[in-house]
Amino acid sequence: MGNQRAQEPFDGEGRLWTAGVDEAGRGPLAGPVIAAAVVLDPARPIEGLADSKKLSARRRETLAVAIRAHALAWAVGRAEVEEIDRLNILHASMLAMQRAVAALPRLPERVLIDGNRCPVLDCESQAIVGGDDKVPAISAASILAKTVRDAEMLALHARHPEYGFDRHMGYPTAQHREALRLHGPADCHRRSFAPVRRCLE
């Protein structure tokens, strides 16, 4: 999914397209991993961009609306639980990032990625450790990925309230581990992750 506003390779002032990319959901025991790619518009800066983990849920939602409205382009990619279990979480995260970049209306000239690894892309890419707190476009991608994934986990909570996804978003909290012990894993759980796998043994 993504917008289709921008069709030209340059922004309004002749600068090449640079996309920030980040993912959300590598650590949880349940749900997909979501990645986002964002090309910010230098003429329409968004105040308050930061690592999504440092922002309140309400602030993330407000910024996500601004990002969708003011970015030159944005897109979201994902890897499903089945892909995570088949590929492992690292490769599934790379796949989600590839899908996010591919969903942009055109291929960026350059992609900046949070972390220390880059997915295989048909353009220049650079991994930046801590990029979600240093590079505004990566911060924007972090916020979009997190808000999309949290919305999906709330939908999963409506289907499986016994796990408490609305409180921990699938992360391996004590409450989540106890719910797994009591109820066993649901179809949205990652069976390749040790706490889930142990419930099946």
C-alpha cells in the first residue's frame, strides 16, 4: 500500500529521491513484520520526527497522519508469519523492506536503512545504525511501520483477546508467555520463535 502523489525522480528543487526505510515487529512472538519506505518533501518539513519507540502512541498516530499528507511518497511492505517461520526473522525483515521500496511509485536513487544490514535493492543503499533517531526519513518510516503494525495487533486482539495483544503488541512479556502456556499458540504466533515452539513440544 502507499500513495501515488509523486511521479518524477526529483523533488521540487531538483534533488534526487532519497527514501528512508525501517521495520517494526522483529522481536514479537506474533504477527507480521511491517516495513515502511518514506521519501520526505524538503519543502514540507514535519516537526517532531524521532525514533518511534521514543514517542507516545498518540504522538505516533498524529505524526503518521502528517507523514502520509506531506511526504513526496510513502509505502508499506510486510512479511507474514508463515514467511517469518520459513525464512527466519532477519530474512523476512529484509523481504518486507524490499516490498516497501518496490511499492513506492518509482525506485528511489538512494535508500537509507535503519540498522547494520541492507536488503538487496536495485538502487544505492546505506545502512545506518541508530538511523531511526538520526535521519528524518528513517524516523518517518519507523513511525509508519509501527503505527500500521500496532493497528494490526489491535485487530488480532479482537480475534484473540486471551493473549492481551492490546497491551504488549505481541512482544514476549510475562503476561504473553503465561497466556501462551495456558492457551497454546494461535495461528498468528511465530512457531519458529523459541517461547512459542516450546508450547508445541
